[in-house]
Amino acid sequence: MSMETLEATVKLPCSFLTATKLKEDELDEFIRRPLAAELYKEGKLSLGKAAEVAGARNKWEMLMILNEKGIPIDYTAKDAEKDLKTLRFKAIHRGPHGSRL
């Protein structure tokens, strides 16, 4: 599933990569994950939208990101049931190799 993207420019001091010991190809994830987590914490993004912004594979991975950052999760048993029903529906309506029936 591809999503339309918006490209933003962030100006950082040249010493940023050295100071953080990051490689340039790690910057995207390094910036997106905390941004998504903070916006979720502030109630500006839903869990699913935060996962999308963070580049997480799914909501479960986003839950792990939030947990790592010590952010309380507003995800109820009812939410989990709804997601499970959606996953089951998708599994039933997909043929072998992920193709739609």
C-alpha cells in the first residue's frame, strides 16, 4: 500500500550526524518516529495515522514505539477487537499471495 507523501526540509547543524552518531540514511526514521509519537501523545494523530507517519509496518509496531518512549497508550480492548475483525475480513477476502478474490 503506497501513500502520498509530503517532503519537508529540516535544517540541522553540520555537526548533527557526528553528535548523534547517526548515518544520513537513518535520519528519516530518527525524525519521523519521535514526531509521530509526540503527535499521538498530544492527541493530534490517531494510532493508525501515527503508525503511517512513523513508517511503522502496522499499529502493533506503533504500540511498541509508543511503549519504548513511555507514552501512555489510548488503545482499548474494543479497539483491538475491531482491528482483529478487520484483519480477519482482509484475510478471508484475499486469495493466495495476497491477491484479492
